[in-house]
Amino acid sequence: MNKDKPYILGIDLGGTKTSIALGHPDGTLIHRHRFPSDAARGPENWFNLFESALKTFSETHKFDLNTLTAAGLSSPGPYSVAKGQILTTPNMPGWNNVPLVKNLEAMLGCAVYSNNDANACAQAEAYFGEHKGCRDLVYLTASTGMGGGIITNGVLVQGTADQGGEIGFIKLDPDGPITESGQQGTFEA
């Protein structure tokens, strides 16, 4: 661990709420904070809310952002890891092709590693959670949206176009309800 930069920041962006957590690179949690995402007001509003929450969080817990080694971001999907951006998420209208990583790196002054929320949760469970070291697991999310992350042989199944494990778009009923993104009868709908 770098003694000059001993902290990592976890960011869980969701359609309803955002959580931030300060910890050590070994996964030890130090502090956490939650605030409403207010996603309906768009990404620019969220970045302002995040910046304000981060400032309050760092002042309250007396840590300097310059001591961050890195940050990890979990985001609703569909998400492009290569581009570091939300593509078009059905539960956050207007959040199309939002460059989360680029903006957060500029704001935080450190590298930001990202994935969709279900994949990030599956990795966290395999590395730090109750099932630490488990070589095969499936992690399902049921929140504002539906998703899944798969670890097999100790490796995350990222999938084609970063869609491995994305169960929210599985069609369950061809005559079912239609999502805002126009998909009919999916698990998400």
C-alpha cells in the first residue's frame, strides 16, 4: 500500500441513490455516505450533487482527496467499460453516453475503474465478501433495475459489448409491458 495515498473510494451510482465509501485497498471500509441520485434531473445535476456530497464527506471524515490511490465506480447498465460510460439505461432517461470515468477522474484526480453495477458487485463479493475466494458465483441485482454478474473459474464474464450476465433484458413475456427504452416483456419491464 502506498503510504502517501492510502485510500480508495467506492462509488455506487444508482437510479434512486448514490453511495460513496472510503476504504483501504485491502477492502477495509472506513466510512460511507448515501445521497439521493435525483437521476431524473440529468447527469450534470448528479455530478454537482456528487461533488457537494464528496466535499461534505471529506470534511466530515477529515480525509484529503489527494490521498486517494484510485476509485471504483459501479454504474447502471448497459455500460461500456472500454468507454467508461453509461450507454442508454432504461431507468435513467437522458443518461445516454455519459462519460462517467472521464468526468470523475478530472474531479477526483486519480484513476477510476468502472463496470456495470452487477459485475462490480460480483467482483466485490468474490474478492471481499462472504464468498471471498469463490471461483464460481452468480450475483443478481434487484433494485431500480434488474441485472446479474457472473464469475466462472475466478474470472468475471464480461461478455460481448460488456453485457455478460445482463438478465434485465431477457424476454419473459412477448406481450408484456414496454420499458421506456421500447423493450417489450423483458425482466426489467
